[in-house]
Amino acid sequence: MRNSAIGLVSIVLLLCTTPASASPGDATVERGDLQLRLSSSGRVESVQRQRLDWKPEAFSGEVTIGELVRGPGSIRAGELIMRLVAEDLERELAEARRTLAAAISRNDLSQRERELELADQALRLDHSTVGNELAARTLQRWNDSESNRALEMNQLSTQASTDRLVDEREELSQLEKLYSGATLDSQTKDIVLDRARRSLKRSERYNAYALADHDYYIALLHSDRERDVRDAARTAALNLAHLKIRQEIGAIRHQLAAADTAHSLEESTRRVAKLETDRAALEVKAPFNGVLGVSARQSGESVQRGTNLAEVADPTRLRVRCSLPAESLRVAKEGSEVEVNFTALPDCSTIGRISQLAVIGSPEGDATTFPAVIDLPLGGHLPPVGMDTRIVVRGTLRDVLLVPSKSITTGPDGAKVVRRKHGDSIEVVTVRTGATDGVRTEIVEGLTPGDTIEVSDG
């Protein structure tokens, strides 16, 4: 930094005096190709790796390690790694199965009850429908004919009584005229006339009752009969409508009850299945061929939910996870080949291929890096999982503006170069730099091709 400050002071002095003194060396700004070599650290991991954690689906009781069967090393799919012990699991599983059996019985009973209920509802609905139809037909007949006929029949009956009374009066009058000048025995005439008079009196009484009954029928009985017919029809229609509503409500209630029963059955079934899965998980087995790493320490050790018991990784399919510097995105992309060096194996390196390259960077100190995954080739000498690596990205930037790196002075105000003007005069120019290979540096902004700049020999 002290040398840079001295250089800046010298530049200021040169600007203040013309003509300038001779420069240590000059260079011409020109376009060219820049070879990049960027490096980043990473770590080897398996493409296929699986943590074997204790994650029960339903059981929440105490679990301990019963037996450690296998230690770290190669393992084949399905081989037993360890056995866990859960003393309360069998009891919970038996209870869950009893609950499931009860739920199945309740569900079957509910279905049978519903079948009987539907049959009864169908019978009730049929009876109510028939009753409603009969009442409606009775009302129709009453309106069409029976009402008028009943009035007419009552009127005819009353008229018949009145006519009979009139006839008997005329008959008595005729008898009295007939017997007034007759020579019959007086006793015989009295008997005939007395009989006619008694009959007339009975007819008068009958006719009085008939007239009273007619008035009563007209005033009350006919209207009562009409009201009864109409009420019967309305009641039958309401009963049918209410029955249908009650059946609809019953169907809704049954659906709710059936849903509760089905939910209980589903929950019971699911709990049994989960507990059976938890019981099977007490035997920890390798999910695939690979290398085993055991995290459990000893038999009798308590196991909590989420405890890592072991890990299996496939050592034949490896990749490197790393973060590449931002400049590497100019020459690297998904599918690009990069050099992979293994820190602990200085004589071992390989060519990997970028399979994943994030487009969103992450801050890392004063710079930004981009997470990447590099697939390693299959076969050959493969490094162990977890080994540190050094990733080298190589590429060429074509036709970029280049200057010698020694011509750039970096200070608090940014990067600057000294550019010669016409004659021997000079000026300090602020530039924006890009990539560099250590010898030459890319100029993004501040200079143009053909500019002459001073190069320090320091």
C-alpha cells in the first residue's frame, strides 16, 4: 500500500508538471484472448446416500438399541445393521387392532341398520303416498259431484216428506167428504177417519223433523263434511311432505354418522398400519448396496425421535459439492468439464462435469459465489466420501480489452491507470477491471483500444 501511495503521489506531480519525465515503460491497450484459471474448494459426497434415522410414524414410547449387528464398512441391500427394542409397541399394536376390529363392527352394524331403515322408509313412503292419493281423489269427487248430490238428496228427502204430508191431508179431506153423506155404520167411519187422522199427525211430525234436519244439514252438516274432506286431503299432503323431509333429514344424519364411523375406521386402519411399520423399522436394514457408517454407540442406548442411527452411501457414484467464484460463470455452465484435485491425494485428479450450477449467488466475504455440483466419472480410482477437493475451472475469454496487470494501481478510490496523452503529457484514468490471469487484466470500462499506458516495473 505504501508503494501504491508513492506511485499516486508521483502521478499527481507528473500531472502538475509538463513536459513529463520519461516513464518506466509503456504498453498499448489492445484486444485479445484471456486464459482463465479459477479455483474453488469442495467436498466429495455420494450421489446416493441415505440417513437411517429413527422416525416412528405412530409409536411414541421408549426405544433403545438392542443389538449392534454390523459395524462400519461395505454392506449389501437388506442386511441387518441393528435391532431396536420398544417394549410398549406390541401392547399399543394389540390395542390398535382391537380398536380397529370394533370400528369394523360398528361400520358393518351401521350399514345393516341403514338398510333396514331404508326399507322401513320405503314402506312408510308408499303408505303415505297412497293415503295422499286417496284423499286427493275424495276431494276431487266431492268438488265434482258429491257436494251437490248430497245437497240435492237432502232436498229431495225433505220435499218427499212435505209431499207426503200434503197427500195425507188431501186424503183425509176426501174421506171426510166421502163419509159425510154415506150410510155406513158410524163406528166404521170413525175407525177409518181416526186412522187417517193419526197418520196425518205422524206425517206432520215427520215433516217437521225433516224440515229441521234439512235446515241443520244446510247450516252445519254439509259444511262440516266439506271441511272434513278438505282437511283430510290437506293433512295427507302435509304428512307426505313431512315424511319426505324427515327422511331427508334422516339421510343427512346417517351420512354424518357414517362419515364419523368411516373416519374412525380409517384412522384405526391407518394407526395399525403405522404401528406395524414402526415394528418393522425396529430392524434397521441397509436400503441399498454401499458403505455403512454407524452413528449409534452401544447397546442399551436410548433412541429419541430423529436420532441418526446410521448412514449408507453408494461409493461408486460420487459428486463434488462446491461454490464457484462469480468469474467462473463467464466460462463455465452446466455440462462444462472442470478439473478436480483431491487434497489428500496430490497425485490423483480427474475431470468432472458440472451437473448443477445455481443462478442465484451467495455472499462469501467481499465476493459472491455460486453453488455447484460436479459429477465425477464412474470407475477408476475413486476417492473416499468426505474428502476435500480443489476445483479448477479453465476457459478463454475471447476478444476482450487487456492491459498488463502491473499497469493498474488499486486504492481506496478504485483501480487507476496512467494514460499518455498527446506528446509527453499524462493523465490518471479510473478504470473498471474484469478477469485476470495474473499477468494481464481485462478492462471493462475506462480505456479504448490503442491507448498508451504506463507500466510499472515493480
